[in-house]
Amino acid sequence: DPSASYDIYALHQASAIINNSEASINIGSPTQTQEATSSSHVAQYDPLYGSNTGVSIDNMTVALQHLASVLTFKIKNGHSSPIQIASVKVSTSNHSKLAGTYALDLKSGELSESSTDESITLSITDAPTLQAGEEMSVWMATAPFDLAQGDSLEFTITTSDGAEYRHTQTMGGAVAFAAGKIKSMKQI
């Protein structure tokens, strides 16, 4: 009917539509895989959502918004011998929920936790061998979270030979890891 108004809801990458007004979605994942230094894997952990209400049949457009935050940082080889990064685990001192399954209310856009994880482990395939002083970029999709001044990101870096290195980055002020935003952290 050309004279009627319509409500439009769009969702990309839902795990399941629960009913006409709710969907189950995964934001981030507790296990992610990065190919070499590429960030292309991030899209599969970042669902998109949008709505447009009260529109005419001639104006059925929907702007999609990212629901995940993206965390990126560089890892630098501070040793004299070469290393190859196999994985990076990230968690927070305040036990933020970094990934999980959420119920998305399609009408309001509100998220409710179904099940969540407090850490993300990123496996890196075909990682370059880093000589002394060389660095590589790492990318993770996370659920949105906040850190207050004094809270920290905790990194466990595992190399291909099984060595583990730990790094803690404490926040000098409040930091929001917001949906649709890329947060670059200092080199570790």
C-alpha cells in the first residue's frame, strides 16, 4: 500500500531469529583466527544492525551500524632472536565481557546477554617471523566494554615455540571500547 508507513529492521549475521522482534547474535568470539597480518577476519565477528520506522514504500532505506568494537595493537619483538606469534589472549582486570551471544531486540536495538566470555584468544596463522625490533599488527572484534582509570588490558602472547610473554596495559583514564569504533592500543 503506497500510502501506508512501514517499519524496517535489518540484521547481518544473526545466529537465529528468535521471533519477529528478537534475534540471537554473536558479538566477537572467544576464539578468533587472524591470517598473517590481515584484519579481514574481523567482519565475521561483527554483526550489523539497523532500523527505520514509519517510512513510506518509496523510502525503504536502512543504515546499518556495527555492533562490535575493534581492538588493534602492534606486537614488537623486543628480543635479540626471531619470534613468530602463534596466539594472543586478551582479558581485562575488571572482568569485562569481551565476546558472547546476545539477544537483540529488533525494535529498540537493545542487547541482552545470553552467554558471554571474559577473554578472547586470537590464533595467528602464517604469522611473519619477527626479527629483533620488528612488529606486527593484531586485530580483534570485541563486544563493547569500558575500562575505568586504573583498569587494565592483560595480554598473554604465545610464540610458535611455546614461549609465553605477559603484558599489562593500565588505563591512565576511562576508555570506552564502543560499538562501531576501532581502538588502537599502544605497542606491546
